[in-house]
Amino acid sequence: MKISEKHQDQHIEDVKNIFSSYLEKNSLRKTPERYAILEEIYNREDHFDAEALYIHMKMQNYRVSRATVYNTLELLVSCDLVTKHQFGKNLAQYEKSYGYKQHDHLICVDCGDVLEFCDPRIQQIKNMMGDILKFKVTHHSLNLYGKCNGACDKTKK
Amino acid sequence: MKISEKHQDQHIEDVKNIFSSYLEKNSLRKTPERYAILEEIYNREDHFDAEALYIHMKMQNYRVSRATVYNTLELLVSCDLVTKHQFGKNLAQYEKSYGYKQHDHLICVDCGDVLEFCDPRIQQIKNMMGDILKFKVTHHSLNLYGKCNGACDKTKK
DNA sequence: TTGTGTGCAAAAGCTTTGCATGTTG
DNA sequence: CAACATGCAAAGCTTTTGCACACAA
């Protein structure tokens, strides 16, 4: 086993432990479906939508329903293991978020490709606006939209 | 007539002229429905969704269909007279955008209230990230989510 | 054992589409 | 008058809900 795989294993164990604590603390049940969905998400790369996750689990012959997928995604968002996005379309996109540093997104309006970037100024804006407007800012969403000029990987619909 | 009303009138004339130019330039027809929807939007304050706009026009006994409302909203977004938002829900929100300075939004997750704010740093981030990632950034969406601690106007659903 | 979670299918909610009709250029 | 826009209703898509059954605690 390669070191990178050991890291991966440790990583997923951490995540499962966090999820277990969350479930216990909220008196929720530890069902195999919930852990299967968590594992499926952490085995995926990039962004995905609920239907894609559901289809992929079905294709592996895992017996799961859309209702459970949506329900579990909501739980995972609540305990910060998954982040939910709306990239301008009427379709929620999700991504795993444990162990990744905070980042925002740059979306190509032509091909739908999503790039990530970090900028410390966004944190400053959050703090300042929270103070000024008397809000307790818990999270944010910053999406930049533009054209990649053919630099994107592919041309999606 | 008060001066503020004159301003308002001038304002809506500007907006209609912009829309007319846009329609001409794109060989689109100047239908009464399109202008009625534009006027309705510029008479409204704050943010609204497509259904609310449709209902409000119906209540005034204006004969218009949802299809036309959606179609026209898209045209108005294309010529920058209207801005479309997704405040975390699966329901598009719109607002008039001519003559208003660029701003972003702070949304209360409890009551749904929306506040607006401006910060020049967001423009800097757009410019810098566009350069670094070789994107031509055309627009953006920055939403801060948090709790108003009862300072919001009302507690919406 | 008890009540929460699940699967399934139907329903709900927003948006788009097809088609016949009306109207702009 | 020809092409495009409209109204209406139906269809499409994503997400939620209701209900009977399964299973975690």
C-alpha cells in the first residue's frame, strides 16, 4: 500500500468519526445507507449533483433511494462535511469539504467548467460587513462567472 | 409633480430606450407585453421572483402568460436591465439594475431578509483572479449568509 | 419493542416547451 | 404576409412528501 493510500484511508476514517459524533450528538441513527453515501462522496472528485450521486450508487447495485440521498446530503451539509452550491443554475451542486481549505469558484459560462481559488480578502469583507450590518455571518458564496477562452477541459452543454 | 417623480419618469424613459435599442440591435420585436413587464419591474422595489411578477400583473388584469414573463426576464437580464440571483434556494430572484451601483447581498438564514452592501475589494478580486486564471470575468455573485439576531424587518417563511 | 429511517412512488414547485393563434415589421 | 411572439396547458426536472415496511437503539 502506498503512502498516499494510507493518507486516504486515514482521511476517510476521520470523516466517518466526525459524522458518527454528529449523529450521536443529535440522536440520529447510524444507518448503513448514511455511511455508504458519505463514502461514495469522499471517493468522488470535484463537484456533483444529487442525481449523479444517486445514479452512481445504483450502478454499483447499491440499494438506495433518492429520498435517502437528499436526506443524507442535508445531514452532511449540517455537519460541514459537504458544501452545497448553486452555480447559477437550478440544480444544486455538492462537494466534500473536510480537509480542504476554504475556496471560492470561477465558472465558465460557455463550458460549465469550475475552477477554484482562494483570496483572504473575502474573509475580511465577511468580518467587516458582519460588524457594520450587525449580522453574525456564518458562511458565504462567491462565484465569478466568465469565459475561459478555450482553456477549459471540455465543452459541456 | 414633484421633482422626485420627474426623476422617476426620466429614469423609466432611459430604461425603455435601452431596451428598445437592445431589441432593435437583436432584431427582436417591440411587443406591448415586453414593455409592460419592464415597467412593472421598474415600479417594484427590492427583489422578486417570476411568479410574484406574474401574479401581480394578473391582479392588475393584464393579460400575460408565464412563458412571456420568463422569456422577457431573460431578455432583460441579457441587456443588464435586470439581475438574476439565487439566494441559496431553488427559486430565482430578480431585481432591476439600471442606475443602481453594483452591490452584493447579505441574507438572513432565519427570516430570509436581504440586505445590500458594497465593497471595492470584490472588484480587485475579480480582476486579479481573471488575470491569474486566464478568464475574462464578466460578472459575479457574492452572498453572505448569517443571522440578523432579530434586527430584520420581519420573519418570513 | 419502539420510533426513526428507508424505499418507492406520487406530488410539489419552478421553469421550459409545443402548438395554434395573434401581431410586428 | 411571413416570421416571430404570445397564451395556454402540458411536460420536464429537481426536490419533497406520504405511507408501509425495516431496522437501529
